[in-house]
Amino acid sequence: MLVETKRMISVTKLQKELTKQIRDISNSGEPLYILKNNNMEAVILPLDEYEMLLKAEEIIEQLEINDIIEKRITNYNPKTNVKWEDLRNER
């Protein structure tokens, strides 16, 4: 992953400049990468980018469910169906 070094900040500096950094993220629309002990620890994203990632995750989940359904339906035999009423009456 390539990250612009100007978009990296230490946790210590972020604590001192939180309000300014949040404003910069909102204005630029670019994420801010948080370093702890010179290692990437976290990312602060603009809200719209975060929401887009949530939607993308939901789409991927739906595609995975679709794949499962398609695999299961290849072995589907309607002759083996059991009617709901028959199941309910077996109690």
C-alpha cells in the first residue's frame, strides 16, 4: 500500500492537533494515517468514504450469499420438497 508521507501523523502529534486534523480530513477528503511507534496503527477516513466502504462490504456479502445459493441450487431436487403444512402437522 502506497501512502503519502504528508498524510501520516504520530499519535502524539494527533493528540495535540486533533481538531485541526479532523478539519483537514473533512476539507481534503483524504484519509489520515496514524502511526504508533513508527508503525501504521489506524486510519481516519472522511465520513463519505467510510459509508462507501460499508456499502461495498454489504455488496460483497450479498455476492457471497448469491454464490452459496447458486451452489446449493445445483443439487436442488423439487421432488424432495416437504410441504410446510406436513411439517407442522407432524408435531
